[in-house]
Amino acid sequence: MHRDDAQSLIHLVGLGARSVRGLVQETHMAVHDSVVREMARVFGPAARRIGGLHGAHLSGIYKVVDLGLQAASAAGVAVAALEPPAHRDRARPAPGLRLADVPHTALMLAFVNGMYGDRLASMGHPFAGPLKLRQDGADVSPTPEGLAAAYPAATDRIAVFLHGLMETEDSWRFRAFPQYGDASVSYGSRLAADGGFTPLWVRYNTGRAVADNGRAFTDLMDAVLAGWPVPIRDIVLVGHSMGGLVLHSALAQAHGGWPEWVHSTVTLGTPYLGAPLERGAKALAEAVEPLAAVRWLKGTIDGRSIGIRDLGEGLGAHQELYAEGAGPSPHCRHYLLFGALLPGERGRWRDFAGDVLVPIPSASGGYDVARLPEGGVATVVSIPRVHHLALLNHPAVYERLAQWFVPQPTD
């Protein structure tokens, strides 16, 4: 493991331990206070005074524990920062791979960022990195030199992929090997082979606010447009779940520049009208607040990131997203794809189930699917018997992408 990652990981574990300590203390003190109240009802003010002294004693113990955790974390970070001893008979060990560059550990960091990434970013924690381009397992500098080096065969057609909550750019290869016999197959690789696109993979901290990630994406695309090795003909934006909210947030905040080159947007299971699971979590936190014994549960739920909270609200109906003067060109086409796991025709239960995580009315952007014909500025498409994650890399989805973006042979 790289020394910097070891320091960051120890610091992160320390933060987690202190957070658990806080939840335990909050629950313990809530139970303590409820017991003291009941005792005071029976034995009078004397019980309340004794309870106050006991509560102060408990608070002191938890403060000592917290100081100990801080000291242990600081000591661990300091030890991890030490240079390994040099030996005359062997070379200094290599620094090791970065955790963010290994797919499995990167996914674990994506989970942590999805849960707490807003707070980690506010602390400047190294694991809460900025929105960035990724190619071949490494970061790409969005400078003319960096783009030319990362994309030596750059084309004039660009497809930009934004993943969803707690995902990484590698998530776009979901179940690639079982489906295609090749673990590298994705929508991007297929569009490159079939349609002459250059795929750009974006990684971002999904715990940050959607609007903040949207602004960061706008800055990134400005740099890409300025430094791309060849003149750009068109851009297609593809977002899975939260990624769809981020790309539309970016378009809504941008004024001129790169959005003028956006030919189409594609969203896959994006909760335009919000995600019920997030709203359910909020309701659960409010319900358990009076219950002292499960106060830790409320604390855990309340600790979720602003990114997760944003999913509960979505961005609103698709046709209402853009303010005057913002967004893509009027000729931009929008494709909204969603999974419908339950078989059969439309109905209340099928609409609510959606792709398991996002209901159909939310993923369809508020459009009346039954009345919206294909071929308009907005095209809404149901992918039957497909769950939320399967939308990341599914043959039926690519069939639609190829139909829209790959030149079809003429007879």
C-alpha cells in the first residue's frame, strides 16, 4: 500500500471510530436521561441530582475515550508517514498501488464517499477527491497535453459517462464477462467500435451535493472542449441514476460553451422526481427520534451525505429543468431509459416497483409514458425485466444506444 494511502486510511478509521463512539454516547445518555426522569418521578429531586452527577461522570469517560481515539489515530498516521529503513543489500520498497486505482478498493472508497463524502471533502480528506476524468485506471489531466497523451486516437465524437451513487467508472462494466465473455466490454467500448466515439469516464464523489458536482462537471467539460486534440463534432452525455442528475444539473448551470456541442443526453434509471428509499430513510429517522434505545439509528441515518439526501428530491420534471439561456442547444435530444422489473402492462404496482430502486414515474422524468411517442425531443423507453444496476451494462440498453448513435447501413 502506498504510504499516503496508509495515512489516509488510518485517519479514516479514526474518524469512523470516533463517530461510533458518538453514537454510543448519544444512545447511552438518552437511556440514562430517561431512567433519571422516571427515578425522579418516584424519589423526587434527590434522584435528579444523583442522576446529574452520574451523567457528568459518563460524559467525562466518553471524553477520555474520544481523546484516546484521537491520539491513537494521530500516532498511527505518524507511524505510517515514517520512511522505511534503508538497507545496503536491497533497494527501497516500491511505494505500492494507490487504493483509488484498484477497482475493488476504489469501490469501497466510493461507498464511503457516498455515505460521508461531503464531510470528508470539507475536511480535505485525500479519499474525497475532486471530480475527474479516468482512463486505463489512472487520472487524466484535462489539459491539451494530458488529453493528447490519454487519448492518442481521439475522435470528433465524444461519449461522456457519469456513474451513480457509490459507483466508479468501472461500474459501467457490470457483469461484462458473464454477458459477453470479455470483462472489458461496456457501452463506451461498443460505441467506440461501432460508432467512432471516444468514451470519457468520469469519477466523482457521490456524497457531495448534486449541484456541486454539476458545477465541477461543467468546469471539466470546459477544459475538455478547450484542449481536445481534434475538432469536436458532437457530445453524448450518459448518466446512470445520480449521474443523470449531475449531467442535467451541469447543463442547467452552464451558459454557452460546451453544452452547445451536446447532441444528446441519455439517463438510465435517474430519479428525476426523487427516490422513495431516501424519503423513507428520512421518515424512519423522524419516527425513531423519541425512542431512546434506538437513538443510534437516528444518528446513523442523519449522518448520510447531502448527495444521498439530494436523491430524495431529484431535480424535478425533465421538461422544467432548464432556465432561460442555460442548458444544451434546442436541437439536443433527450433519452430517458428505465427498468421495469415486474412483467405485464402498466399498473400501480409495476410503476412503484420500477427497477427496484427508482419508480417508473420518477425515472421517466414526469412524462406520461403512455402518451409520449418516440421521435420527439424527449424519448422515454422502458427496458423490461431489468433492475437498477443491470442498466449499467445491458444488451437491451445498448441496442437502443446503437439505434440512436451508430450509423445504420443503407441498402
